[in-house]
Amino acid sequence: MSAERTLSILKPNAVAKNVIGSIYARFENAGFTIVGAKMLHLTREQAAGFYAEHDGKPFFNGLLDFMTSGPVVVQVLEGENAVQRYRDLMGATNPANALAGTLRADYADSLTENAVHGSDSAASAAREIAYFFSEGEVHSRIR
Ligand code: RTP
Ligand code: MG
């Protein structure tokens, strides 16, 4: 398995809890390298474009309300098998189903306000990284 990149977002509820550093430590302790990072307050258009795959679903408008409710921190994580290993670190989408020790078990407030985002495939990761970062903003060892 070779090194891979994935796109991570600390959602508005996580940022509001003042746990950016605590979650960054969890990334590093799990063996990920942070190779790009920025804080943004998403516009509705930016959030809708990011979550375009969910357009038309019943939770879409509520998801946009939440994702634009405050600043987020967006980062590119690099490591072996990063997409799947980061999904495992986050835990299940619904925190009621998230295993103990996962980020969502520790920081989520609800199914919508579930603290963190992670790409769901290598193809999604490539799209999502390009959505937020130009080439010069990702300082990867595998470029
Ligand atoms: P994410 O994309 O944020 O990493 O989460 P995910 O892959 O685990 O879940 P996904 O199915 O892609 O859903 C995207 C986000 O939409 C919110 N959601 N709300 N109320 C609902 O029924 C519902 N379902 C999903 C969550 O914030 C979820 O992370
Ligand atoms: Mg998803």
C-alpha cells in the first residue's frame, strides 16, 4: 500500500468547541501528516458545490445551514491508505453508531453535526482536495 491523501474538514461544531488542536493531535497520533490546512467560512454556494452528490436529499438544506453556520478548518492528510484509515478514525456518520475512541464518538453532537468530514474514496479525495487547495497549497511528500 502506498501513501495516499484525503480531504478532512473540522465542521463548525468542532471549531466552536475549541478542539482544533486536540483533533490535530489525534491526526498526528494516528500517523497522518498534515500537508495542507486553512480556515474558511463557507458560503452556501461553496458548501452546495462541495456536497453536490447530496443535492435533492431531504437533509441537504439542513446540511448547508450547518456547514455555513461558522468557520471550518480544512486539511489534507497524507499517509498509508489514508482514505480508509481516516474514515476509520472518524467513526460512523451517525455518532450513535460510532465506535468508542473515534472522533465522532468524542466530538459529534448529532447525525448532522458530526464534527468531521472525510473523503469516501480516492476519486472523491482528488476532487475534494482540488476543490479547496491549489497545487502550491499542498506540501506533499508524494507529489
Ligand atoms: P462526510 O461526507 O461529511 O464525511 O460524512 P459521511 O461520508 O460519513 O456521510 P454522507 O452520507 O456523505 O453525508 C454527508 C453529511 O451529511 C449529514 N447528514 N445528515 N440528517 C441526515 O439524515 C443526514 N445524513 C447525513 C452529515 O453531516 C454527514 O456527515
Ligand atoms: Mg460523505
